[in-house]
Amino acid sequence: MIDFEPKYITFDMHGTLIRWHIASMTRDLLADVVPADQMDDFVESFKWQRLDEILGPWKPFPDVIHDSLRKTLERFNLPYRRDDSQAIVDAVPTWGPYPEVPEALQRLATRYPLVILTNAADDQVMRNVEKLEAPFHAVFTAEQAQAYKPRYQAFEYMFNQLGCRPQDVLHVSGSPRHDLMVATDLGIKHKVFVNRGYELGTPGYGYYEVNLLSQVPPLLGL
């Protein structure tokens, strides 16, 4: 049980609430470009290149995807096709939630205001949010904050908009690297890691670990 009554429960969205299909899409789109024996390494490199791209000044989400894929292909001495990265950009708003997510969110919303802090763009985000089938108090994007997580600025924008302190929220994410490490740095004491298998855990950051969002409401007595 979490012995804490948050003012807000804040969530990462893609990879936590919404299924994150970039790895499988990359494998399909680039099957004719990336040698089969390099594909696992390529997909992993592309993942961390996307993280590197968002550590600097904000730029539009499509540019993050285009630049990340191009640079990863260059690293592997392979040709870049803009149509491939554009297909990923276009697909993101069409993705829906993990099966257990809508019901879990609906249960949490009976007691707590729910908030999303996402690295998605403004023109993408609401198509994903609608698929969650739950009420949200607020949805904040990297575009609004002019910074992507794990930049402090993204979280600080959310705190300022909500008029709350880091100690007031329970933050839920499937990504230690993008969310939970910096949440700890900024003073968010209560965190949940929804382990979707995308990243290794970092238990030293003091979070509760679950495999499904449906395990979160019981932690709060719901």
C-alpha cells in the first residue's frame, strides 16, 4: 500500500498507458535496409538516439523522429529514407492503450485528478488521450513546456500549471530514464514504475514496481 494521498496522479503516456509500437514498426519498415543480424542492435541504438535528441533545446516531435532515424542509420552506414520516419510520426496518434488501462484509470479517477505529462506533440496527443476512455484533469505536452522529459523544464512546467509541489503528486511511468530518475531529482517522493519491458529498472530511485496499471488502484486502497 502507498501511505500517501496525492493531490494529483501524473502519468507518462506512451509506453505507460498507450502501447509503444516504434520498435516493431522499425523492424517492419527497415527489414529491407537493416541486415537481420544487426536489427536488434539497430533498434536499441535508435531508442537511445531518440533520448539524446530531446536533451537539448525543444524541437518539433516529427524532427526528433526524422533526425533520430537518420543519425542511427548513418551510424550503421545504411541509407535513410524520410518516408520511413514519416510513417512512424503518422502512426503515433493511432495507437491505443494497453488492455487494462481504461478501467484502471476510471477507478483512479473516482478519487484523484489525473494528469498526463507527455513528450507527444499538441496535434497528436488528444487522439491518443481519447482512446484512454477516462477523464483527465489536464494534459501537458513537451510542445507546451518547450522541453521534453527528462528535462527538468518539462516537469517544472507541469508543477507551475497545476500550482503544486513535487511532493504533492504520485507519478506513474514505464520509463526510469525519461521520468523516474528526474522525478526523484526534483523531489517527487512517490513514484510507480509500470514495467512494460522497455527499460531496465533502477530500484535505488525508490518507486513501487508493477507490471500492469490495474495493480495501481489497490496500492491506493481502491
